Amino acid sequence: MPRITCLCHLLISAAVLLPGASWARDCIGMVPAGSSTFWSAVEAGARQSADELELDLYTRGLSHDGDVEVQLQLIERVVARGCRGLIIAPTGQAIESRVAALRAQGIPTVYIDRDIAGEGAYGLVATDNFLAGQLAGQQLAELLGGRGRVALLRLRQDLQSTRERERGFLLAAQAAGLEVVFDAYLGDDREGIVAALSEHLPRLDGLFSPNGSSTRATLAALRQLGKAGQVRFVGFDGGDLLFDAVRQREIQALLLQQPQAIGDHAVRLVQRALRGEPAAARLRLLLEPRVLTADKLAEMASPEQPW
């Protein structure tokens, strides 16, 4: 009997030391592009799916979008952690070469929120950003009765997601009869937006801003100028501040993404890659955005969660 007990102990010890022990949880690294409520919701969706699939989720994100060098450093932390897959919102083209190298090492990557050129990534999960821009243009045209002069307050030239929203908005607004009389990259700098709107607001009937930070900055600028609610304003993304502005009719409509679904699907795509399911080309899953107005917000049973 003692000999059997000793043998059992040896078997258990050996199993613990084996890297492929059956009860070990694979690690997936996630590198978002910021720390806003949107990215928190993406992480929540990813974590829920990871728990369901018995995976470990290791998350490291940026404080400010656009810092490619920091993202590259965070990828190295994910690799050093021993993660077998990567989910990332790429902030620049330099990410692709590193992702291609990871793929050659057997570490698959899924892009979220935005895409970049190349063949390194296994898949993409994002909002249908061109459709989102079209919906925004159609919504503003409906608010203005198909006539009026509007502004497109662009975010950044190098950000694929907002660039697609801006392109969709421009085409839909013009097709619906609106005249785009001001079109400029103002980013999410409130003072810069205040300066631009001080000059152009007198001839504007409507505005569109293409992401959460630019929408919050534009709202703050309109409030500072005492013009909130006096011009039709369609923005992007949510959060308590913007939802309250919709209720107060300072913002007429918001385009909402599905951040938790983005995180959920991204984890599932990585697991699919880890199981060895081939993809001849990058798998693309584009999620449809929703239009939120004051009337729709009032009808919601749970206003705290209008994503």
C-alpha cells in the first residue's frame, strides 16, 4: 500500500510539472487602445467568454489611443506571460509585422475595433463603421428634413475605424440632400473645437462627431458657447454623460456600438484558432450599430445599460 501511495504522488507531481496538464487554463492576452468606458465594456465581454471557455484573460491597455510603441511593449508582456493568443486594437501599421511574427510562432491574433493592412491576423471583430457613418448621416438628414448645412468634425487621419465612419457619413449626408460646409480634423480637443465652432456655428444646422471622446469634447464646446441644444447634433458611443445629454435634447442621436459583443466574439475567434481551425483569409465579423434617441432611451427598461 505505501508503494502505491508513493507512485500516486509521483504521477501527480509529474502532471503538475507538465505544461500541457489537462486542467491548465490557456492564457489569451488583450491589448485595447484606451481606458474609456467603451474599452472597459469590451474587456467585460471578453472576460465573461474567457471564464465560460475556461481561459485566462491577461489585459494590458493604453491610457491614450495612438501610442504604437507602448502597444508593442505590451505585446511583449503578453508573450512573456506565456499567452497562446492575442486580441489587440492596433494603433498603427507597425503592429502588423509583430503580429505576423507571432503567427509564425503559433500565436494567433484577432484585431478588434479597427483593422490594418497585412495577413498577420487570424480575424477581425469590429463595428460596421461605414454603416455607422451612413446611419449617422441619414439620422441627421431626417432631423433636418433633408435640407441644411452641416459640419463633419473628424478625429484623426490615421485611425481606420473613425475614418470609415466619416466616409460613410459624408456619402449618406450628401446623398440625402445635406450640404457639408465645414469638414476638418479637430480631434477631441475642446478648445480647438470651441475656436472652430465660434467661427462656423452661425451657418451650421447640424454636426457629426465620429467617436466617444470627440462627442464629449464637442458637447463641452457647445455648452461653453451656450449653444447646446440649438444645433442638431449626432454623436457616437455612450456613457452617462452622453446619455444625459440625449435626455436633455443637447444631442439628438448617438450611434452605439456593441463593445461587450466585440470582446465576446474576439475570445471565441482566438479559441477557434487555438483549436487549429484554418482560415484561408482573415475572418471578418462586423457588428451592426444602433441609433439611440431620447424617445428610445425613455423606452428602455434599463437605462443604465443602453449599449
